[in-house]
Amino acid sequence: MNTAARSGLGALVLLLCATSLRPPLQAAETLVIGGTGSAIGVMRRLAEAYQDTAAAQPIEVLPSLGTGGGLRALADARIDIALAARPLKPHEREGKQVQVFARTPLAFVASDDVTAPALSTKTLIAFYQGTQTRWPDGMRARPVLRPWHDAETQVLAAWSEPLAEVLAEAVYRTDLQVTMTTQENLEAIEQTPGAFGYTPLTEVVTAQRALQVLTLEGVEPTPAQLAAGRYPLVLNLALVTGPASPDAAQAFIAFVRSPSAAAILRSAGCLPVAP
């Protein structure tokens, strides 16, 4: 089965999961959060910290559903809060409250056997076109991609038009690996010799995998460089609630906006966003 077919099957599985999580919400139940895999790690850290407060609210952060899957689950009252890593479409915003709580660099990472610490737009285009297939030391370079419609790919495509043109074709090449979730992406890069790909820095930090973070055009993908405007690739992470979301959801969001949560976000490779 080629990567396009696997991507289609994976999307179907995520959709089925998002629509069959549990019956409609009842009072005093565990607060359930789900959506983009770009924020799973940091959200679990925030949930753990919140459960240690006086609120002691039980919280479950689901495995990745994708932004779209999380929004559909929220609309069906199967979860309380959806996690989003892209702007919502007009029909997705209807009746919902969207609050961006953090920004994180979209970083390029490589397996720990790669000796080249840096990438450039020119090198990326060559790798994705297949005109360059090896790292400077001769090791085979193995690009790992996300689907074209994914928020991470769209951030990269919006940064460079020449790169976008190459990516639009590369994601459908049968000889390249395309992963459906951020977590699958990190695992594939870590386990494949010579592999590299793009992923939210916060998931690299929270997953604690054996990966190395690469510079892009000589700039490190850190929150400090992002705040200074020197690093160009960023994902905005948002919490989304709907009419059926309980009061407990707003209480948790208030915590995410607090100074103590801001410290957790910074330690997880994010820049907190003020309300």
C-alpha cells in the first residue's frame, strides 16, 4: 500500500475515533480534550499540573485526532475542548470560541545519525525533488513528510513559494514516507537512518525522543528566536469550545492562561499568548 493510500486509511480511522469516543457529555464527567497532535505533549503537561491544583478536575487528553477530527468530535459533544493548529474555516467557527494559547516553532529534526546540523531552502528543494539524495557525509537522506493538507505542511509551503511547488508534488511520491500524525512523524524520523522532517518544537521537547534539531538558514528554531522575529516557521495552538462545553472547560482554559501555566508552556518549547 503506497503512502497516499495509507494516508487515506489513516484519515478514516481518525474520523471514526473522533465520532465514537463516548456518549454525549454528562455533568461531573472527566474533561476530555482532543485534536491536533501538535499540542498533545504540552497539553498533557498542563492537564497534569491542573489536576494538582485545588480544582482537581479529572482530565483526559486523547491521542491525536487531527484538528478537523477534534472539531467534529466537539460538534458532536464527544469531547469538551478541541485542540487546533490551523485557522478554522468559516463553517468550523460557527458557534465556537477559539482561543490561541501558545506559539511554537515548526522545526526540522533528524535522526541522531545525521551529521549535518543545518538546512537551507535550496537543500530542502533538492531533497524533495530528488536531485540530492545524500547528506554531505554520503549517508542516504530520507525525507519524511506530512500530508499536503496538514497544518505543518501548509506552514512550510506558505513560507516559500518555490518550496511549496516542490512539496505539492513530493507528498504524493510513492518513494517518500508520509505520516498521518505528529507522533507517527517523530517515530518514523527517529527510527529511520538518515531521516529528517518537520514537526512542532513542543512535541520534540515533550516526547523526549532521540532526535537532533537542525538550524534553518542558520537560525535555531527556539522560542527566543521566534519571539525576536528571526525564525520564520510558527504554529499557533488554540483551544476551541462549543455550546455544549461545560463550565469546567472554561475553568481549565483560565488556568492555561495563568502565570504558572506560562512557565510550563515555556519549558515545553512554546511562547505563551496573552488573552
